[in-house]
Amino acid sequence: MEFHDILGTTGVGFIVVMYVMLQTENIDPGRMAFSLLNAVGSVLILISLTYEFNFSAALIEGVWLLVSVYGLWRAWRKRRAAA
């Protein structure tokens, strides 16, 4: 396994773990950690795709990243309003 494959697999791991935690109600989707780990996972997958590009995978990961960044922004705003 090459380094970019390890990065991509790690990214998949982050996203899958967050999804399982969400489905088992072990994490609040409004928490920054949820969106942050999803964003990091997407970035790692996107990095791996620069070595072996796949348009569909890049598209879904790009969308996943944008949604995660939006979630981070909302969590930050919520945290800031509470302070």
C-alpha cells in the first residue's frame, strides 16, 4: 500500500467512525468534532485522489467537505453566541 492509499484509507476511517457514532447516538452532529473529523477525512481522501483521480469520488468528497465546513461554521457561530 502506498502512502496516498494510507491517507485515503485513514480519511475513510474518520468518516465511517463519525457516521457510526452518529447512528448510535454517541456524538452530537452539532459538535465541532463531528464536522472537523468529517472535513479532515474528506481532505485526506481528496489528497489520495490526486494520485489516482476518480471524478465521482472527488465530487462526493468535495461536497462532503463543503457540508462539513458549513457544519463547522454553524458550530463556531453557536459557540460564539453562547459565550
